Amino acid sequence: MGNYPFNVRVYGLLLQAKTKVLVVDENRNGARFTKFPGGGLRFGEGTIEALERECMEEMGQKIDIVRHFYTTDFFVPSAFEKTDQVISIYYLVEAVGPFCFEVQTQPFQFGDQTGSEQLAFRWRNIRDLQPGELTFPIDRKVLKMLKEVYV
């Protein structure tokens, strides 16, 4: 067998009144995608520590973990490195204190952000959010699970 790396990702499902979920539109080096907030696990981090760090980096938001929601249970190759296998872990989270991030109403409204990575956050009604609006297959499965619980 070859040496195939695993890419472990952690994501936060931040709900508003159990009817809306936060999504993030990203523009990274010209590639645009929509996903749930979060990112990659760094060597030496635990999954919760990584998610807390990602939420601070992306949103400037402290969070509390409510509970584990889902871990990938099917094979997914990375969209960016085809020889990497992605394993994603999702947690239901709550904001600590008031929201620290700006919310947009339309996709990919980055305002005056410059640089190789731009982020825009949006609240989406869980009932109305369609799988095709999310870029990655694991997020689409998680959306289906959210709809089963909250719709």
C-alpha cells in the first residue's frame, strides 16, 4: 500500500433559534466555495482545540461545544489534493457572548477584503438551504442530517 495521508477537518454548526445555520462563503486563491465554518486540524491539536482556534481565526468568535454531531463515515478524497482522504468532524456549537462577525445577505459579498483568502458569513434557514448550495459532499450529508433534526 502507498502512503496516503489523511486530512482531518473540524467544523462548527452554529444555529440561530434552531431554524438557521451559519455558512461561510470563501474565496481562496480564486477558488470559491460555500461550507460550514471550520478548517483543518494541525499536528498536536485535539479536535475541539482546533475548532476553537478556527472560529477565532475566521470569525473572531469564542465558542462553546454543545455536542458532537457527525464524523465522516464514507470515503471522500480531498477536493484540493486527490491523494488525501478527508475525515470531517462536526460539532454543534454556541457563541460565547455577542456575535463578533459581520453577516451578509447574499453569497460571496466580501466587501473590501483583499488577499488570497476572503470570508463572508451568512445565516441560512435550514429548511430553505439546498444541498447544491454547499460545495463539499460531507457538508451536504450534514445538511440532510440537520434537516432531519430541525425541520
